[in-house]
Amino acid sequence: MESQKIIALQNIFNSRLDTLSHLLKVGESHFSDDVESLLQRRIAPDMLPFGTQIAFTCNQPRNFALWCLGQSDNNLNPNVASLAQARDYISSTQELLKTINVDDSKLSEIKRMDFGQGLYIELSGISYVDDFLMPNFYFHLVTAYDILRMAEVPIGKRDFMMHLVPFIKHQGDS
């Protein structure tokens, strides 16, 4: 059986993690004098800081890969202490995604998620991806982007949508 959906998910996660890495680089260059304070920036007092947004963005594809490998969820430490640690989270998540070797039948399996205090949810693999992982992945990626924008880092939609840049054509090109 082919694994078109699994491969598509790997590609989506990888390309958006490339975007996160790019955003981090731009933020780092903008905050070159006080780069570590960037990790503590947040949109609102009750929201998690930029460093945590990076960890939580990485947790989604990371736990997807672990599930595909038959392993338990293993979230990253949300207290990101340095930009080196943030970069490592992104690159190690991308490396973990490369280890996936399952077909699309994995998406018909049931994924149980425990929330503590006896609470849990069971979802089909496809619902796990579509209804849990992807919304959480984009929520934390967009929140990281928004924190950088609020911190006046010179980024825009092109930076967020950079996965489409290779497909841009000029009308005069054949």
C-alpha cells in the first residue's frame, strides 16, 4: 500500500519547520544585541513565550513521528533556554520525521491521548492528524510568527509562506 498521505504530512511538517527555522534566523538577526530576550517575548501575559511556541510547534510532528514508529509521545522541554536549543529542537524534529517508514494504513489505527486526571480521547489516525496535530501545529507556528511581528521583526507573509516560493513563476517565463 502506498503512503501518499504519510509522505505528504512529512513534507508539510518539514517545510513548515523550515519556515520556523527561517523566522528564528530573522528574529535572531533583528535582536542581535539581546537575542536571548526574544525567547521570552509573548503576545499577552497569559500566553506562552516564543521559546515555548517553538517547542510546542515541534511537538506535533515529533509526536506524529513517534506514533508512526510505535513509540509513546515525548514532548520537548517547553522552557527553551537558548537559540541553540531552539534550533536543535527544529533540526532534531526534522531528523525524526525522516525515520518514518509506515504506509497510510497507519491512519486507520486508533490513537489514544491521555490528558491526565483520568481524561483521554481516542481518535482514528486520520482524525488525530486532521483534528489534533495540524490545528495545534499551525496554532503554535502562527503564534511564534505573531510574537516576532509584535516584536517588530521585519517579516511578512512571504516569510510565512516561503514553502510556495519555489513554485512562483513570472508571466514571461515559459
